[in-house]
Amino acid sequence: MDPASEASRCTPEFRRNPHPVYARLRDEAPVCPLRPPHGIPTYLVTRYEDARTALTDPRLSKDMYGAMDSYRRIFGDSSVAIDDNMLNADPPKHSRLRRVVNSAFTPHRVEGLRPHIRQIAADLLDECPTREPVDLLPAYAFPLPVIVICELLGVPPADRDDVRSWSTTVAHTGFDAESKRAQQQAEENLHAYFTDLVARKGRDPGDDLLSALTATQDQDGGLTGRELVSTAFLLLFAGHKTTAYLIGNALHHLLAHPAQLRAVRERPELVERAVEEVLRFDGSVESATFRYATEDIPLGGTVIPAGALVQIALSSANRDALRFSEPDRFDVTREENLQSAHLGLGHGPHYCLGAALARLETQIALSALLDRFPRVAPAVPGAEASWLTVPFPAFRGLAELPVVLDPPGATAD
């Protein structure tokens, strides 16, 4: 099968390891047409320089309402109500929406969360069995960012399992009729939930981000009611899922590279570099969210026609040998990452708003686990990793991460 067909079909083999396919595409067809299941003409961008260019090109619109027919064919009418947010907007609307939310995610404010996130990590590890296998995804990697973002937003603890379940259904839906029905129901549930929560925050505000955003409705440049509900969904969705998969990917690759794991244990200050290397080597966002061409756009030796959708393969760009030395080598001391070269958190106007928080949560998750359980090991040594299978490569994450935190007789060497 040619690489473009493999990428179009998102076969299980491709999902397990897309990097050989991306490598062929970078060499043979760096901007190539796909034949995705949704049937919309789509182009895949795989080289680093082309990806950086595409991420900043204003002719590649993020306003999916401008491509309404294509948008509805892919995601259905129910998505419209929860997608009126900064992720799907161009300037000046994007600038306004991002400015309203940005103050909650400044590096200074995020750094102030460090002690509390450490306590959350410690509490979760307290609940994990130590001498028998435990799947760290549901036990640790997912609960940590879910608790953090729900506390920031003001989502009550009793509601967290429901909103996480609904958002998981939205993220992992396919294109068949049954999947689309499940997606529509989950989107309707999320819209109804956040509509009600926003109304409650308006009547009885608390010390949380959603209450603060609700108060902007009466201010010039503030959020409308629909924008507020959609922004709440976006912050919940982006604020936990990508970070949870990033934590899982980081732990997996450290366990799979014992010398790198040993380096991080012996030099704890390397944890920040380790997180950056995971973002480059196997980040949790495989492709940026859809853009569409508002006119014919020459890129990478190809002309992307007006109206076509564009997928920017961040995972491929981050393995481009024209930008990174030995890109397929996992190296937690990599100097290039200190230059903010990788695209694991995007680039340009839509650079990840929660980048500082995602980095901090992942650094703390790794440090807390390795400090307490330096002998952590895979539950089944040598077993092949189980990766998510999704209908298009938005997320890159594990389906499970079974480990033994404190295996009998093991050593930390």
C-alpha cells in the first residue's frame, strides 16, 4: 500500500507506528492529497518547514463555519453548538476570544499551581497498588489533568466522570452511523451540561475560571452565551485529554529507553528536557486540527486547491531530518528542544493556550512517580505497546499502560 493510502485509511498498523509512513511521505510527497473516509478533499503536510508555514498562513482558515458544508458533513450539526470557540476562529474573533481566556494560563499563574498539582499527584499515587500490575492511564495519567482542569473551571467533583466520558466519546467517534449517533448524543449532553453550569455560575459565582468568564458577558468584548458554553467545553477537552496522553507517552518511552530513564532518575533536573523530547518524539497531538484553504495555496511543490481541508502532521514535522539531528533517536538531553524548535504544542496564532499548564502537569507527574517508585517497570517486559485506534490522526496516545510500580526483587539500575 502506498503511504498516502495508509495515512488516508488510518489502518491499525499505521496507528501503531505512523512514523515510517510519514518518513516516506516527507521524501516522496510532502504535501499530498488524502482519501479520508469523510470524503472531503484533504491534503496532508508532513515536512517541518511546510508545517511551520502552514500553521501561520492566514489563507488556511480555522473558521470552520466558513466551510460549513464540509464541517457538517464531517462532524454533524450537533457539533456547531460546542465549537464556537477560539479553536475554530480566525482574527479578529480569535484574538478577542483568546484574550479573554489568556489571563488564566499565564506562566506566572500556572506556576502558582505547582504545590497543589504535586499534592494531587501524591494522592493519586497513594491509591495505586505497588506490587501488582496497575494501568497508569486510568489510575494516574488521566485523573491528574482532569482534576486540575475541573477545579480551574469549577466543575463539581460529582460531575467529572460524566463530562470526561462524554468528551471521550466525542474524541474517538468514527464515521459510521452508530458512531455519529453516539457523538451527537455526547455533544448534546455536553452542551446541556455546560449551559446549565454557566447559568449556575451566573447566579452563584465562585472562585473559578468559568465564573470569571461568565462575568465577561456584560463587558465590551466579552464572551457571548454560546461562546462561553463552547469555550468551557474546549478548555475541559483540551485541558485534560492531550495532557493525559502526553503523560502516558512520556512514561512509556522512558520505560522503553532504560538509559534515558536512568539519566532522568540520576539528574532530576532533566525532567523538563524529557517532557520537551516526548513532545517532539511522540507527542499527544499527532495532527493539528483541520484548516481549510480559502484560495489556491502553493506549498511544498503542490498547489492546495481552494476549499480543500488541510491536516498538518505535527508528529511527522517533529521527525524531519532536515530540522532535527537523528530525529528517530529518543534523547532527553537534546539541545535542539531548548530552542523551542519542535511543534508538539503547535506554532503561530493557535499555539496551545495551555502549554505552560500541560508542561507543568507532565513534569510533576513524571517527577512524583519516579521519586516514589524508582524501580517502576512494565508489567509485561518486552510487550508491544497498545496504541489508540482512531478514524483520523488527531491524538497519539496509548490505550493502556500496565506497569508494576515497585516490583519485587527489581533494582533501580
